[in-house]
Amino acid sequence: MDEFQLIDRFFKPLSRPADASVRLGIGDDGAVLVPPSGCDLVMATDTVLSGVHFPTDCSPRAIGHRALAVNLSDLAAMAADPLWYTLALSLPSASARWLRGFTQGLSTLSAEAGIALVGGDTVRGPLAVTVTVVGCVPRGQAVTRTGGRPGDWVCVTGALGRAAAGLAAWRRGQRRGATLVPFLYPHPALEWIPLLRDFAHSAIDISDGLIQDLGHLLENRPLGAEIRLDRLGCDPEDLEGLERALWGGDDYVLCFTVGSRQWPALQRRIRSRNLECRAIGRIVPGPGIRCQGVMARRIHPIRMQGYDHFRNKVPRARHVRPSPR
């Protein structure tokens, strides 16, 4: 296949030519798009790299899912409904089998999210995937990282540390089973979008670990947080599980803050929608994140920094050996 045959065969089916919001999609120098009336547009971009964000022998379907999911999670954190996305794909070779699995991962999740592929680029090179998503939110209603207030509950939309546990299982040689799913197929919490608009003061998705990402909600203000270790969704006396929950990363659940007076009403909405949510602590005056619980003294303060691409010397998928060529 040449580049244009590859695009026609695998990527044009992911577009929605009948959608009135896409006047011109894949096949031209650029897409022509019609934004919804009365809305602000929200854009986010993430790159996922082989051996850093996913194992080198990861299935192409999981790679396609993951590349789109991590971007959809950013839209969810800002309470934006998904509209369109673009894809820049670097491939060592144009393998039809690999592309079939990759586009299946994209197609399944894009259909669930109601988002259309509208353009991108394909090149030959090391395996890397860059997705840019565009979403919309009613004007002035985007949820940002900066609105948290003292006394707010700190909430997360699911248990933490499951993705890190899945990566640990992969490193041990496990290739099947439910333990791997949170790591290989992260779930973007799109069902939370209307609730965040109605209740959240601030929000972020947890990609680099709870401690680091919660810290972004507190940056540049004299605010801190107190976290209850017994509310993280793991055994409060299991140090390894607590560490994964605090800085394991890759969970892509949402962390948000909500006022204490609004919390009862939010709880009722959560129950009516059968959603999972944990209030794990509070925003407090004064800088710093403090853990409370029987294991708090065993949490090493240096490890409270979370993951950083440029500070951490080895990538997070470091324990995964390349498959034989």
C-alpha cells in the first residue's frame, strides 16, 4: 500500500461525511468544520509513544483505543462534548494486519464517544500516535483547573491504581485477564461531562498520578489538600496498593472539587446514574498535600512527586522488553 491507499482503506471509514458539522473532511489540505452555535471550542493533543506509553508488544487495537481515550479524557475533564479529531501516525511499515487492529480500536471508541476523524497525516518512522481532539461546551461553562476553594471535597470518579496494577501484571508476563484492562483500555469518563458542568469547581484527569495531578489543581495559590488513604478504593494497609493509587498514573479517572453544600445534590445525581465516585479528601488553606491514615508515615515524601517525562530518568513502560523481531 502507498500512503493514499492506506488512508482510503483504513481511515476514511472513520469519518462522518453525512454529518452537517463536517463540510469537508479527509482528502483535502484541511477540514472545513461548522462549530455548534453558542459554544466554546476545547482542543487537546496527546502523543503516545511505543515503549513509553504502551509496551512495544502491545496489541494494535489497544494502541488505537488508548491514543484516542487519553485525549477524550482531557475533554471530559473540561466538561466538553467530543466533536472531531485528527490523527498523526508514524509507522515503521504499512502492515494491513496492524492497521486493521489499530483502526478497530479507534472505530469502537469513536463510535461510543460520537466523535469523527476529520484529517491527519501518516509518515514512515518509529511507532508514535498523536491525536488532537476538538470538543464543545456551552459558552463560559468549561471546567478548568483553577476553581477549587478551601473546604471543597476532592473527588475521583473511580478507584485508583488499577492501571499501575495492570502494568505490573504485564511485566510479570500476563497477557490476558481483567487485571490488564484498565491499563490497556483506559475508560474516558465522558458520562461525567454534564455533572461536572453542574457541580465541579475544578477538574483534571489523572494521567501522571493522583498526587501530581491534584497538585495542578492547587498550583499558584495558597491551597493544599488532605487525602484520606482509606477512601482511595484499595486496602488502606496495603502499602504497594496505596503507592499505585497515589502516583501510579494512567488511570484516566477524573479528579474534581465540589463545594460541601453541593455535595448532597451531586450524590443524588450520582446514584440516579449508577456512577462511581469517591470523596477522598478536602481542599485546605496552606500549601502541600498531606495523607491521613495508618500508613501515612510510610509514604516516602520523594515519591509524592508523580510521573514527569523529563524528570523521571526511565519511561513508565520501562519494564516491558521489546518483542523479538
